[in-house]
Amino acid sequence: MSNIRLFESKKIRSAWNEDEEKWYFSVQDVVEVLTDTVDVKDYIKKMKKRDAQLNANWGTICPLVEMTAADGRKRKIQASNTEGLFRIIQSIPSAKAEPFKQWLAKVGYERIEETEDPELSFDRAMETYLAKVIPKHG
């Protein structure tokens, strides 16, 4: 299964991995959208140089996944699952990446709170469930 996602009207190529049951997204597409760079390959090269840890784990974070290229041909491109993308976004010094970083920090903080107080996890899950099940009238 292959798919195209839109983010701010820009295409993000994606592919479903049946074995892992995870979506993989084109790293180049995501970096290009979050940075507005004109040379995404060079930007990624510099990003990896700035972040030694990211560079050391790049092959694990960004395996090659077959997706359709701009010319319509199937090619193996660097792709990442959601967890890997979050790690990459942490290394992008861009105003567009900042909302993602803030959201990740909030979710991380909430997860730590839930580890310390498991009842919070239940309360948040119930709140989310009720928000989806019970329509709001207003």
C-alpha cells in the first residue's frame, strides 16, 4: 500500500509496512516541508553533520523503502516511521518544526506524569474516549 499525504499543501510520500504494521514517510519530503530548503539533500547532509548521534543511527532510523518518485518510477528512498521522524524533527532548527517539538515535549511530559501516577493515564484515556463518543452540542 502506498500513499501521498499532504502537509500545508505539499506532498509527503508514504508507504505501509505490512510486517511491522507501521507507516513510513519520505525523509526528504518531510525535511523539505519543515525547512523550505531549496537543496534538501544538502540540508540533510548538514543536519547529520551537526548531530553526531543522529548521523550514527541514520541507517536504522531511515531505512530504504520503495516509493513512487516524482517521475512515476518506483525507487528505494530514505524513509522513516513516526518515531524516527520525531527524532529527525528534533534536529531541525526551523520555525515550522517548533510546533512539533513543543507537542512532543508536552506528550513526553504527560507520559512521565502517567508513569508516576497511573490513574492519570486512565483519566486521559477516558477523557479522549468520551470526547470522541459523545457529540458536543452547542
